[in-house]
Amino acid sequence: MAYAEMTSVETGLRFKTLAGLVVETTGVTLHIASTEVHVHEVVIVEGDFQGNKYLHNLDYAEKV
């Protein structure tokens, strides 16, 4: 799925990043004009950094 082309995503979708973090979407999306992609805010839901939020290109994560 091309998440980088989506202007929004549902809240609560879970993904596993390339770094092995399990994250969940918050529903916040930001368009990066210089690269013409959309990144989506996620919150880490497991592990040492649980609760931290950051923007992520979900095309580089596996849906769980």
C-alpha cells in the first residue's frame, strides 16, 4: 500500500518499523513538499520508548 501518497490514515493502525519498533498511528499527517510524500505521526506502543511520537513514512513499515 502506498501510504506516502495518502493524505490521511486511520487512527490505531499498528506497524512494525525496520528498526523493530511496534508503533500505532495517531491520525496526524504531514505533507513534505520537497519530496512530495506524506508522513504520518505514530506513537511507540511497546518497549523502552513507549509513548514517544514521531513522523514516519509508513511505506517502510510492516502492518501488524
